[in-house]
Amino acid sequence: MQNEIADGQAQLLIIEGFLLFHFTELLDLADLKIYVDCPPEERLLRRIPSFTKWGIAEEDVSAYASFVAYRHAQYVEPTKWHADMVVNGLCTHKGGEVVLEWIRTRLLRQEENRDRG
């Protein structure tokens, strides 16, 4: 897989992370950049299972929540303007459907170009 990526042979590469848009070298390589947006409460709710797994106390969760909310606003939120698409990260599936259709179309086009060439 590493060689396929380095040689440009990978058909699809998905990179996930909330600070990825800080790296201009990744932004320049991406064909489609997606920012998944969620309210702070939802982001915290999604992290609670990890807190439980790690044995983090409730008061630590409160301190973490206030620290993360501040840092998110400072470092993550401004980067969403680098995205080609901002997707609602709550209960809607429409954003995922749009992304999936874009991927299918792109892969089909790549396959057709390979067959011709």
C-alpha cells in the first residue's frame, strides 16, 4: 500500500483527522476535502465512551470539555474554510450519500481512463 501511494497508483486514499487542514502539503494533494461539522455537545458525547474506557473521572471530562471547546474554536474551526464540502455530522445521511456518489464517479472515471490508455 505504501508503494502504491508513493507511486500514485492508489485509487482511493482517505485520511481522517481534525487537524489535517493545517498541512498545506496534504491540502494540495487532495482531490476532495471534506469537513464534518458537529456542535460541541455532540463532539463531547462521541468522546465519552473513550473517557469511560480510559477511566477518566467526570470532573476531568468537564475540564477537558472547556479546554477542547476553546482549542477547537482557535485551531480547528477556522480550517473548515479549506474544505470543498462541509458535511453535517449529525443524523443526516445526505452528506455521506453525496460523498459516496462523488467517490464512485471518480473511481469509474479512473477505470475508464485506464481502459482507454
